[in-house]
Amino acid sequence: MISPPDIQLRHPIRRWWLVCALLFATGPVAGAQQRTSLSGFVTDAETGESLIAANIYIAEVARGASTNASGFYAIADLGIGQFHVRCTFVGYQTAHVQIELAKGDQRRMDIQLKPASKSLGDVIVSAEHIDDSEARSIGVSVLDPEAIRMLPAVIEPDVLRSLQRLPGVAAASDYSSGLYVRGGDAGQTHIYFDRTRIYNPGHVLGFFSRFNPDVVKDVRLFKGGYPASFGGSLGSVLEIRSKDGNRNESSISVGFGLLASRVIAEGPHSIGSYMFAARRSTFEPFLAALSHIDNLPSRLYFYDLNGKVTLDISQNDIVTISAYRGADLATMDFFLDGKLDIRFQNGMVAGSWTHVASDRLLSNFTITNSAYSSTPRAHFGKVEVRQANQIYDTALGADFQYYGSAKNDWELGFGASQIIAPLQTIWDGTQRISWRRKVRYVSAYVQDTYRASHRWVFKAGVRGSYLEPGSHYRIEPRLFVEHRPWERLRLQAAAGRYYQYATLVTNGVFVGFDYWLTSGKGVQPAYGDQIVIGAKTVLAPGVTIDAEMYYRTMRDLFKPDPFLGDPAGLEYTEIFLIGRGWARGLELLLQRSRGRLNGFLAFTLSRTERAFPTINANSDGITAGYPPKHDRPHELSSMLQYSLGRDWTINAAFSYATGQAITEPAARYELHDSEWVSGSYYNVWILVSPGLNTSRLPPYHRLDLGVSKTGRLLGAADYELTVQVFNAYRRRNQWVVFYGENSDGEIVRTVLPQISIPLPSISLNLAF
């Protein structure tokens, strides 16, 4: 590994290790002072799954805590005497425990929560856990896995498509599962699955993601202003955790759908649990029946394989090994003699060791490996275009949480990774691009949560990172403040600086052609500042309204120059345009999470803009900013679910958005005898526009409907039958516009629509 210069890292690293040593040293000191504490894990009583962000509250001292990503909580400096402990988690019955602490008592109390019976009348389909203090932090959205399965979907229930319905999250099209969060592009949202970075997580040409809803336990989207424990992303972070597996009994669940089927097996073993799942497309017969329709794939399939083993080594040590493998293959004909063949795959393996060092100190050590590979081929007559695109990411991490006192909790972490990203492009037998980027990245962070009183909370942190080649050393301060003037109202603010060392290059149509480029020597990392303020209030039990305003900058954005032409023979630094951008917005979310009728209504008012040299430049060389395609000034989304009783549920989801920005031509001219790649000569029409993305498509809107029935099948299995319709009223939303010429020499405008017909879907899930 290349070591960074001593002058840059020697002293910072010593300081980080000194802080870590002090944290470990405070453990015995705390014990010597005979202070009391309460700590433990919160789990599902039926399955043994850890519960993330469960709330523990002690009324006598008016203090509480939320479980972390491992399901662990700790409350220090409780004093002595009797205490009433209340533990809550949405969708579970509240647990009440009476305890008595003597001087120096460091009580370990693991809590098991029982799932709430449907007879309790709470149907949970909310996009956020309303009673979850962590989930109601500024810029955080938590998606209930049950909601993923219930929302009407294209082809399959999907994590990323469900997130697209939240305020501040835009979708590129009906065919894309990419997340465009608060003005950022899809590459500015970093996605982690079981602590492992996932690259290009799209299936079926981007229709939906690789995350099988059957294996998902927790989905947490940090839309902005995220804490110091995350880094490397200019905009947002999506963290997904998979199920550990049932620790109490073995079970098998299967699901059958028109377009995909799946199976999941889970259960206990001698010292822990296991979970294995598989999903594969089953729409080959569906495609065969539609073979007479032009521009549909002639061959298309995908599969996903998930596995996880949890080892309970001791009461204080848990080891997990998680793995994933998925692949896609698609072949389609287009135009007269064009053919497209796309093959891409994703894989990851992660190992994690969670260790409870004391009642105040929790540590987690991880090693992860992620790999992505794509090899698309396109044929235009006799011309073949090939691309080989891979990315390999190996990372090590160590994270510590120290519950210091009634006032302070500390977080500390270190990380190191190596990314190798080869890219090769061959056009008509001639190699145009052959790059092999290899970067090494190290980081460290420290963060303190300071509770000045029960009304004021401050969270301050700083993150340091170093990238080689290029000797890029960066510092990122973060700050969060919360004030609760009264119990039902939270006023919050967050600010910070964020850096990103890689950019996603995408054509916005087929994810198989997407690839990543990294900063390096001569290419500075992109960076930006974020400011977010918000107010969150509880109007009534189970009814909340949240409002957030944000402003963010984006500087040193780097992307390939679209006017460059042939990059062969150029230095890596010569292919980029360096630009800037900004985004601002207002988000409103009204939500009801209890009762027979529940759901949410979300509205976003926002703008985002980019500016790059030579793009939208006037005669004096002065460039004007332009809105990217994902700029949606107005967005409205809603989801309602109603329980009919007797295990019947209906739901409806509506979406509205300003039409995407496009470039309309205003004039044209002709080039005679222009030589193309094949060596032949053609007359080429050139269309001229007044500027990039200066026009817009008509507004987008769509209604989706669904109905589900649950019950017992022949006394042998629990079943869930779901019937859904996507685009119920047949809205013909526009997607891509092409311009051509007819026999009279006139310009012809051809619109390629999004999914323009009602698309039905039916699935049956069985649990044995």
C-alpha cells in the first residue's frame, strides 16, 4: 500500500489513536467511580432479529436511548433506586420492565419485543417510524420493509422505487430505479448493503434494484446533512441491512409472480442463525408472447442470490458473514439493423464482528469486498461497439461507540479501502479507451453527541480522509442541533462539508453502459457544503407533519467533456470538464401511521442547476447554468392504504412532477461527404439548439392501485396474494425525444413514451 507523506498523516493519525486510547481507558475509570448503567440488545421475540432504532425510555430520569445498527443500547449514569424501563418499536407491543439499581450496578438487560397483533388496529405502512427518535432526525427517511411489498410497483416490489416516492427524491423515468436526491445525480447517492458499497445496483436495464425485499430488514436514507460516520458522498447515503435469520425456528417462504419468483429459507443453528434467498426472473414466456412488438428485448433474465450466517460466539460477541451475487443478460434489436447485448453482474461479501467491550463501549470491525462488471456490445450495421467496465472495492473498517455519561456519547471510526476501476472501449475494432484507475483511500472520524438538557441536543463531528494518487487530504466538519421547545415539536438544523472522489458517467437509459471515474493526480475531488433546517411536529397520536429546507453547493464537479470526441491518446486529466452546481428546496411530509386508513402526502418545491465550461456558452465564452434532467421544480406524491378487515387491504399511490428538462432544436445545417467510423461517406444533418435543457416535457403524473389478501392456505402455509396495476388511467408520459427528417426534408419529432399502458402484476407468497 502506498503510504501518504509523513508530514500529512503522521500527526493526525497519532491524534486519532490517542483519542481511541483515551476512550478505552475511561472504561475502568468509570467502573472505579461506581456509576450505574443499563445496556443490552433489543430483539424480535419471535425471530430473534435485532431491532434497529428501538426506543428505550426511563421516566424517572427523563432519559432514553435508541438502539444502533446492531440493536444495542446503553444508558449511563442512571443513579441508584428503582426505575421503570419502557421499550417501544413501531409494529411491536410496548415492553415495560421494573428494575432496581444499586451503587456500581452495571446492568445488562436484553429486551425481547413481541410483534403487535393485527387486532390492535395499527397497520404500519409508513415511510418513517414515527416514534423513532433517530429516524426523525433531520434529512433521514426510514422505510418499513412491509411498505416495500405493499406499494404498487413495476414488475417487482423494490426498495429503490419505494424510496422514489419520498419528498426530495426524484426518479429519472419509469424505467429507472436510480435515486436523485435533493438535486444530486444518481452517483451522488452512495448505497451500502450490510456495510458494503454497492455499485450500479440496477436490474433489468435499470427497471428495479438488486435488493430482494424478502431479505431486507432495515432501509435508512440520509438525504443530506448526514453525520461524520459516513463519507465519500457529495449528497446522500442509503444504508440497507439484511435479515440475520430466524434464531428460534426454521421456515421457508416462496413467492410466485408473473415476472419474477423467489424463495427464502431461514432458521437457527447451534450458535446462531442463517438466511439464504434466491430470486429469478420468470418473464421469458411473457416476452415470447410479445415478440411481435418492436424494440422489446428478445432475451432478458436476471437472478439474485443472498446468504447470511450469524454466529453468537458469546453474549458479547456476534460475528456475521453476508454475501450476494446477481447478474443480468439482455439482448434486443432496435432500428433497422441494430442489436444490443448487455451483460452485467454484481457481487459482495462482508464479514463483521460486533464486540461489547463493556457496558459503555461497543465496537464493530468489518472487512468487505464489492465487485461490479459490465460488458455491453452494440452493433450498428457492420460497426461493433464494445465496452468492458469493472470496479473492485476492498475495504476495512473499525467503529466504536462509547456511552460516556448522561451528557455525552462518542463515536469513533477508522477505514481504509482500495478501488480498482479498469475501463476499455473498442469501436469498430479500434481501441478508443483503455484506463485502469487504482486508488487508495483512508479515513477517520470522531463525533460527540452532547445533551445539554432534555430540550437541547448537539452533535458535532469531524472526518478526515486521504486519497492516493494525488495526495488529496481533506477535512470535513459536521454539526447537528436539535431544540424541543415542547414535547411534540422538534426544531432541527444541520450543516457540513462533504467530499466525493468518484463520479458516475451514465447515459440515463441503460445502466449497463454506466461506469465510474475517480479523482486522482491533477483531478481534484468534488466537494460541497450543505445547510438544512427543519421542523417536525406530532399533530395527534400517529399523525405527524415534517418540513425541511435545504441549500447545497457542488464544486469541482468533474465529468467527461461531451464535445471531446475521440479521447484516445489523451492524458486522463485532459478528458474532464470541471464545473459547479447548487440545489435548494422545501419538503413537506404529512403522515398517518395508525388505524385502518393510513399513508402519507409529500410535496417538494426545489431547483437545481449545473454550470460547466463550453456548455451553454455565448459568443463571449461566458457560460450559463442549466437544469439537469432530474430537476423537478414541483413534485407531489401520496400513498394511502385502507384495511377492509378480514385480511383485505387496498392501496393507491399517486405521483405528479414537472416535466424533465430537454434540449429542443431551433435550426439545422448539413455536412456533405462526412466520413464516419466505417470509412464510408454520408450527408449529415446537424440540429442546433439555443442551449442545453432550455425546454421541458409536459408534466408527469401517474396513479397506481393495488389490493392484497392474507390468510391460511389449507392449514399448511400462510399466504399473501397481491394484485396491482401500474399506471391505472393509462397516462402517456413522455420520456425521450428523437429528431429525424422525412422525405420532404422536414424535421420530424418522435416521442418515446414511458410505460403508457396499465401494467398489471400479480404475486403469491407462501410461508411454511
